[in-house]
Amino acid sequence: MSDTPPSETLTADQFSTELRAALRSYERHVVCIEQVPEDTESALHSLLEKAIQAFQNRAPGLKHGIALNRQVTVILSESSGAKPLCGIYFNLHSPYARKIAKTDVSSS
């Protein structure tokens, strides 16, 4: 069993360091047409709350709580530390990316 504290003590404020780091990365490296930077912080905070809920309500034996939208994935994972590990990932894609044609595998 992990040393992660009981899930009822988890709050989004405990992950403020991770949230600030993600916001700095977003401002520096990400261009998102669907979401303006001003809305990003509230979206990240909301996803973090959802990930905490998923983490608290996970089935026995599962180690993660995940929340996502089209732009961001937030994952909380059990750890041996004082709180779960928090990963914030930007789901990057380009509307200008070349679409790869589907190949017909049945003709081979």
C-alpha cells in the first residue's frame, strides 16, 4: 500500500506548484485557438478537481485518477510521498497537420 494520504484530504490547492508550472509552459509554448490563455487557469483548476474526484473514487487496485478535455490531460498517481504525483499534459495537435490516407489492408 502507498503512503499517499487519505483522499478526503486532497485539494486542488495542494497542487498549486504543478498548476503554476503548467501555466508557465502553456504561456511560453502552446498556441490554442479553441481556448484563450485567460480561460486556461480555470480549466486546469476544474480538471484538477475532477482528477481528485476520480482519484478518490477509484476502484481497489487502481492507482490513478484521470481527467481530460480536448486540450489537457491531468493525471494523479499514487506515490510513496506526502501527496499523489500530478502530471499535466497538453494534448497537442495541429489543424494544419497532413492527414494520412487510410490504406486498404484487405487487398494485400
